[in-house]
Amino acid sequence: MNAEKLKSKQKLNFQIMKKAKITVQKMKGKLWYYSLISIIIGLGELICLTCCKKDEDKPAVEYGTVVDIDGNSYKTVKIGSQEWMAENLKTTKYRNGDSIKTTIPSTLDLTNETSPKYQWAYGGIESNVATYGRLYTWYAVTDSRNVCPIGWHIPSDSEWTILTNYLGGINTAGGKMKEIGTTHWETPNSGATNESGFTALPGGFRDWKGTFYYLGHSGLWWDSVDAYWDIDFDYSYIDYWGDLWNNGYSVRCIKGY
């Protein structure tokens, strides 16, 4: 074979080898690409299955309704073995139709009254009632005429404790009870998930001297014994305090006699 033919044959062999190498590289690239896609799809399915399992583990929130003596309709929610109002009480009447008094002005000092039975809109502004409900003194909410609808009552200490224990204890229950977002709560509304459906709102309070505080900042609710329960915008726990019976706080009724 002369040199010219040999050189031509070597060039042809080189071109064949080069094409074969490129083909192998392309195949490897495709294999790598398809392997990567398969891994991504597999991870996605695993994540989806995990999330779906978590959602299946959570009981569905069950809502209902109840109407008070004034004709106000409230959403209610079942949490564990209990059924609670999912809105703050708004009534201006006891169950028998008697009026729950208010003060004129709304800032009247109650220092010299021994067992005042009053209700107020926050700041004396009636438009606040639709969202936040009314504020009541402890003496009003524990009156034998009852502020709650028929078949409902003011929750006791132990009933609040059953609720908070069901939601994981007082350190985390507040967040699970708070309405999410900052439409009504101040920023940052820490830990709010409202996974319980309780939809706690920051209705603030009125002190016995007539000053209104903390709308958007705190929600405070009476129990029937001697305390109120408090959730704030900047933490996820719920706390309880006592001995301020002339103050005005919100009310959530619980089902049962």
C-alpha cells in the first residue's frame, strides 16, 4: 500500500472513531439526563406522599352555627370533644331577654362599683362589634340569666385547660387558635396557624377606669371561675390571669349546659 492510500485510510479511521466517540458521549449525556429526571420525579412523589400522609393525619375541621337572643349568628367549631364558638360574643341581652347594661360614656370609671354588669363595643365604636364582638365584665358573664345562647355556657377553667391540652399545651395552643395573617392581628402574629378553627381575634380589653387597650394586639376571654385567658400577637402560647373582674374582656361560649 502506497503512502497516499495509507494516509487516506488513517484519516477515514480517525473520522469513524471521532463520530463513534461523539455518539457515545451523546448517549451518556442522554442517560445522565434521563437518570436525573427519574430521580427528580421520584423525590417529588416521595414528598407528595409524605405531605398527603400528614394531611390525612389531621382531622377535618367541623363547623356549625348557633344564634343568640339578639339574632346574631355565630360560626361554631368542634375541637376534640368540645364545641366552641368560633367568633366573639356580640349579644346585648341575657338569655331571658333582659338588657345587659352599658355605660354612658363608654369610658366611665367603675372604681367605686362593687359588682358592675356591663358590656361595651371596643372604644364605644359600634362598628367594631361585627369583627371583634363585645367586651363584658366578669359579673355580667357569670350572671345567672346567662349571656350565652340556650344550650351553651361560659367555659370553666377546666374546659379551657381541656382545649389547650388537646392543642398540645399552653406553649403552642395560642398559635393553633389564632386567625392567620395580619388583617386583624398586628405583625408578626407569631406562630398563627388556626389549625384548630377557633379563629381567635385580638379584641383588646377595657380596664375598670374606662380606658380601652390592645385592639389588634391581644385577645382576652373570660372563664366562669375567676380568670381570663390571653393570646398576644407576638407569641404562640396562651396564658391566664385573674382578679380583674371589673375589666371588660371578650367571651367565647362552649356547648353544653
